[in-house]
Amino acid sequence: MTETVNDPTGSPRKSAKRAGKGLTVERVYTTEGVHPYDAVTWERRDVVQTNWKTGETVFEQRGVEFPDFWSVNASTIVTTKYFRGAVGTEEREQSLRQLLDRVVLTYTAAGKEHGYFASDADAEIFEHELTHMLLHQIFSFNSPVWFNVGTSSPQQVSACFILAVDDSMDSILNWYREEGLIFKGGSGAGLNLSRIRSSKELLRSSGGTASGPVSFMRGADASAGTIKSGGATRRAAKMVVLDVDHPDIVEFVETKEREEEKIRVLRDAGFDMDLGGSDITSVQYQNANNSVRVNDEFMRAVEEKTSFGLRARTTGEVIEEIDAAELWGKMAQAAWACADPGIQYDSTINDWHTTPETGRITASNPCSEYMHLDNSSCNLASLNLLKFLQDDGSFDVQKFVKATELIITAMDISICFADFPTEAIGETTRAYRQLGIGFANLGALLMASGLAYDSDGGRALAAAITSLMTGTSYRRSAELAGVVGPYDGYAQNAAPHTRVMRKHLAANDDIKTLHAMDIAVQREATKQWAQNLKVGEKNGWRNAQASVLAPTGTIGFMMDCDTTGIEPDFSLVKFKKLVGGGSLQVVNQTIPSALRKLGYTEETIEAIVEYIADKGHVIDAPGLKTEHYDVFDCAVGERAIKPMGHVRMMAACQPFLSGAISKTVNMPESSTVEEIADVYLQGWKLGLKALAVYRDNCKVGQPLSDAKAKKADEEVKTVVVEKPIRRRLPKSRQSITTSFSVGGAEGYMTSGAHENGELGEIFLKLGKQGSTLAGMMDAFSIAISISLQYGVPLETFVSKFTNMKFEPAGLTDDPDVRMSQSIMDYVFRRLALDYLDFDTRSAIGIYTAEERQRYLDTGSHQPISGGTTAAELIEEQQAEKPAEVEAVASGEATKAEPTVASGEAAGGSSATEATRPAPSGAHTSAELLEEITGGAIDSPLCMTCGTKMRPAGSCHVCEGCGSTSGCS
């Protein structure tokens, strides 16, 4: 291995030997003589996953071994995603120990082989410290490491790739091939097509007109779609970039917007435009994120409303003048309509470039966090920030520094043994050694610290942590350069690399700290940047790039993180998987910590948490001061963070990152084209490198959703991912006809059932035939009947219509329902009694007269249900819900909270997911998520397990199984 050391004058020179004697590694988390595995309690678990549509078991591995403090969700994701070997064979991994050993021992052996450690004892400490940090979820490598390292597969460690394409047919066809190889390996790639001549230029060979890059995008899109449909469970992740001065820029900007219009037309005409549908393949350009590269010249032209020149690719001459502001408007309009194109700020990107003497930065990976040389790659790792929050509320600066330097060491070691999909990528990566350390759980850390995400204090802490992370990483990189030499391209780029280090240091000095917490972090960051420059100017640096902020989707769940990457908390209530199956709706565990930090008493904290569990938000929570509401603002819900709150947080962290930030700025459906244009403009002014937006509900036929229904108030309903199937009743079916009287108004109800006894239709007769009331009841009956046949659970209607108040109301002639607040209240109480089992009815407070009597008969000790005696049950109920017991006793049960929410507002009717009815008392995950967040959002349902996914950077990740919609 050729490496660089310094001669006595400080000038770099080449050497085939190591520059130093190796690193001395100290123990931070571990104790000599005690292996990390021996310091935790292990337990065996069964991991079973079923197909969300059919109920069929699709994965089963029993007796897997994990520490007892790992959540069921984390162990499930690791077992299904990262354990290697065929299930049921001896080669199959069955313990987290095997997985960690496979990776950690490979890294340690490579470190020893390539001279990273001063002694075998240092290598052992490295092994133990790395094992401890992974075991205790302090950080994680990116997914390809867990997939490949230590296996017989190619040792691919990188998740992010940038390709290159030139203006020749050979290069274009090679682009298709290389992209396919990367997609096959489960990673994503991006590239810039601006070298390809435009459709307004001539071919040299024939004199005909060139096809242009947008035409060739069509072929690449088809290739990506084919590979995806060949067995992958997620979309091929790719990025396509075009420079703003390319003559085909308008066509590029409008391409996906036109395709979105086509999707609408085809869907409305009855074609199957669902993801994987038979007709979706007729739509083009759906497998890539598109971004426009703008430079400062263009942005100034936009502000000044002047013209801007589009340049020929072959000669560089201006062949067309366009109105810059008009093009800017087209970009915003397209983003408003379909979320593409995103924007990349070329001048800013290359101003922070450490190796410009080698080449410009022209593109990014699919999620826009990795930006460096063409034909290169980056391996990622992310720190779990919440692990550094101490009991006294301070941030453990010293442990964060030690963890960062050990992780950077491990990441650099991996390049020594890594394999790459193409030789060109391998050569560039080994020569420049790009790393991408980042973090997750920022949103949870801020909330637990009592800091609002969209606040000066929140941004100051985020900036200081990012600065400390990157400053420490480059300091360790400089130390590694003194041991194993700087990166091969350093000598050529020494001056610009040093200049960028000084820019980072200057930005660190500009952080406006506000609290003791961020002051302490920023003070240590200043020390690390100063030491970094001192050591780097002597040794050079081992890595051209050190840090990015990635989505951290799957690995975020592996670390049991509440929030991914730089994202705020998604919602205040989450789902917790339970051992043995099922899930529990729980309030975020960071909320009590935040309330304690803000000075609330335990009694008040308990009341606030109970309120949040019930409502899903903090508005009007008992005892919570209004000035503290913003601490609990989330990505969605009643108090969603404003778009510029996301942009300002990105701007706070960007000056301390080698690369960029994977993040989509979510915008409400009501956002205008002008507001999107302003967000893009502010991103440029605030110094971001890249920005993407997503306006809620802007897409109708892409992989995020298939169809959406709206209310008159334009509130978004449940996202449907498959065409629902209607289950009609047989020609002859069992039915029940009930006569009733409510407050003196008389009527009849007939209910019909399927063969299995489930309710399938109702008919209500009330008022004179031909009257308005009778017509309304007929229409209502039809709507309810069709909804039941399409799978809406009866308990959904019962929870929504019971306790609805309007005249006529009062006494009834039904002994089981003595009082009713309306006809709807009576009808659905009667249907619940006729068709729902006891456990489901009792959960929403509906009982027969006999059950109420037995319920009150505390001396009989007669079991009511499931072996529980009446005395035991009433004692338990009185302890937990005394008000409900009183209501049962009087025959007027209080209204329970809905068990299923389907996107309705103010009691409107519901849409439903295309699934079979949920079991009694159960929820589908999408319905639960919508109930918590207060409305549907444009996120996909997981193609693997059906759980509602959530944003992770510019991708989406499944909380149920860890699948992602983009790069890992």
C-alpha cells in the first residue's frame, strides 16, 4: 500500500512504508478482562412475520438471541434484514453476537493487517470498544456493512455511489450497466447528465439532431423499473441531475409534471395506476429523483429578473437566452405539482470542496447527502445522540469525542478491504477515502432537553454537535494520516483542503450559543477544530470527506431511535411491538424527560402524558404552559413544524458537514407555487447544498399512494395502496328485523349477514315513503352497507355514531338500550349488541341488560367473560374507569375513544384500507398512525408488511420491518 508521510521540512512525499507506529486505543466503555457480551443479559425471542394481505407467514425464525434491553422491533428488523445464511440451516445466524462478531472481527483483523494499531493489545481494546458501542446501540454502520462484511459475498461497505456519463453512446450504455449492478446490490446511485449534448445540437457523425439527455433518461428509467420488478422489495434508488444552463433544462423540469398529469388521466379513465399495477409501466421517469443544479449566476439573475444563457455542450457557446425568473417559476410549479425537481446549489457545493484540483462535484447520491467526485462511493455510520444525554441533562462531550474518533477509525479501515461494483469507483474511493459519519435521534435529543426543534436554542445545539462531530472526525483523520498516510490525492489538493478546514473553523466561531449545554459542546468543538488544523497541516488528512447527514432509516430502528437523521419527532404517540405479537400505542418516552427538564412536577407530568395519549397532541393539555407547546412540535399533526423551520435547521448544521443533508421539507397541501419558490430561494441564501420539497397530497399515482378521497374541507383521507375488493352477500342470507321507538319516533331496521355471521348490510325505514327523511335513511343505509362490504369494520361505525346527539332522542322500547341520544346512537348500539363479541363491545362500553345486571351483581361471583367473576371485573373497572362503570350501571355508557380512525374530520364518513376487516378490537397500523397524527399524510404503506411508513430524510422507512423506499 502506497502512503504519504512528511519529510523533515513538512512536505509530503511518497513511501511504501507506514508513516507511524500505529494508534494507541484507550478504554472508554469497557473494562479489561470483561468481554462486552458478558456484561449484559441475553434472552431468546421468536421472530415471525406475516403477509399483511393474506395472513400467510412469510418469515419465521425462533429462538434468536438478543440483549434484554433491545426492543422487539429492533430485534425483528436485525433478524430479518441482517442475519445471514438460509433460515433453517446450520449456517443461519441466530444471535446478535454472531452478527457483531462477523463485522467487528473483520474490521479488527484488517486494522491489524494494515498497521492501524500500535500493538495487539490496542487492537483488542478497539474490538471490545467497537463491540460495546454496537451492542448498546450507540452507533451503527450503514446497511451494506451488515449485509456483506464477513460473508462470502463481495465485501461492499458503501451505500452511496456517484457515477459519470459522457457524450457518447458507449458511455451512455455503460451508465445503464453500472446503474444496474449497483441496484442489484441494493444500493443507490446518482449522476449528472449535463455532458450529454442537447436536443438542440447536431450530431458530429451524421449532422442529425441529438436525442438529448431526457430521451436517454427514458431508457435508464425502464432499466431501473425492470430491476425493481425482478424481485426487489423497494424502488431502485437513483438521482438524475441536470445543470441549469443545459439547453434541455425546461424539458427536464417539466418531464415528471407531465407524467403526473398522465397518471391522473389514466386513473380517472379506470386504468390500474397502483404501484405494481398492470398499467403503471406506461408512465415514465418514475424511478428517479430529479434535481436541477443552479449556480450563483443564475440565482442572481432570478433575483434581478434578467436573462440567463443556455450553453451548447460541445462548444460552450450561448445558444439561447431565457428569462431566469420564468424558469424559476417553472421549477417551483413542477415541484408543487409532483415534488420534482429538487434543487442543488452548485456554487456553494464546490466552494466547500476539498479536492477541486482533481475535479468538480457535479452530482450526488439519490438522497443528496453524499456529494463528491464522479465515480466514487461513501460508506456511512450514524451516532445515536440520545445515548450521550446524561441524567443531569448535560451532553457527554468527552464520550462523544471518543466514540467519534473510534468510529472514524473503523470506517477508514473498511476501505482497506472493501469491494466496489466498478473498478473506476474502487480506484477513486481508495484514492480519496470518502467517509460519511452522521447522527440520528436529534429530534428526540432536543425534545428531551426541553428545546423546540424550530428555535434558536435547538439550532444552536444541533450546530454545535455537528461541528464537534466533524471537527473530531477530521482531527482523527489527520492523526491517521500520521500513521498510515494521507489520501493519495491530498498532495495535489493540500491548499484547498486546508482552506475548507478553516472555513469550518470560522463557521464554528459564529455559532450563537444560548445554554450551558450548547456552550459546552461548542467549546469542545473549537478545541477539536484547532487541533485538527495543527495536526493536519503537519500530516495531511487521511480522508477527503468525513461527514454527511443520511436518512438513517433501517439502522435508526436497529438503534431504537425515536427520530431519524436530522428529522424532528414524527408524532407524539408511537407504536411499541410486544413480545408474542401485537403492538401497544405509547407516548414517546422523551416527553416525560422534556417535562422534567422544563420544571414540571411528577403529578403534572402524569396528567400531561395521559392527555397526549388520549389526544395525540399537547394543545390544552392540563397544566402545560403555552410557551412550552413548541418543544413538542412534530413533523405532522396539530402543531406541525413550519417549512422554514426545517430549512433553518438544515442551515444551522450545513457549515459543519463535508457533504450535505438528506431531508425533504414537508409542506402542507395548501402551499402555493410562490411559497415553494421562496423555500428554494431561502435555501440558497442560507447556504444549503441541496433541498427538496414535498407538498402533501401532490401525487396521485406514484409509489407513495394510489388514490385519495377528499372532504369538502380538503382534509386528506386514508392513503389507499390497493384497489379495494367488495365482498358481496349471498343471494340468500340470514337477517334480523328489529322494530324500534326512539323518543316516540318509530322505525324498522333489517340487518343481513355473511355466511360467517359478520354484518354485511342494513336497511332503515323511518318516516313516510317518499319523504325526505325516508330518502335520507335509504341513502345512509346504502352507504353503510357498501362500506361494510368493502371491509370497514363494524366497530369503526359503532365508535363513530354512538353518542351522536340530535332529535328525536330519549326513551326507547328496547330493554338492552333504554336511553338513546339519537336514532343513529340507537341503531349502532343495537348492531353492536347483535354482531360484536363481548370483549369488543366492552371496550367501547356497550352491554346487554343481562350483562349490566351481572356486572353489578358483585356477590354472585359468576363469570361474565373469559373466566373473570363479576366481583373481580367490577373491582378492576372501578379502579381504572369509575366513570365508565357508573355509565354501564345506568345504561348510558360513556363514549370510548375510537378504536379505528380512517381520516375523517368532525365525524364524517370514512375511507378504508384495502385489507380484510381488522380483528375485533384491533387496528391496522395505518389507521392507528392516522388517528395519532390527526390526519393522513402522503407516506406509503410498506410493500413488505403493510405498516404505514414514515419519512427518513428524502426516503421513507417502515417501522414494522425496516424496509426503505430508497437508499439505506
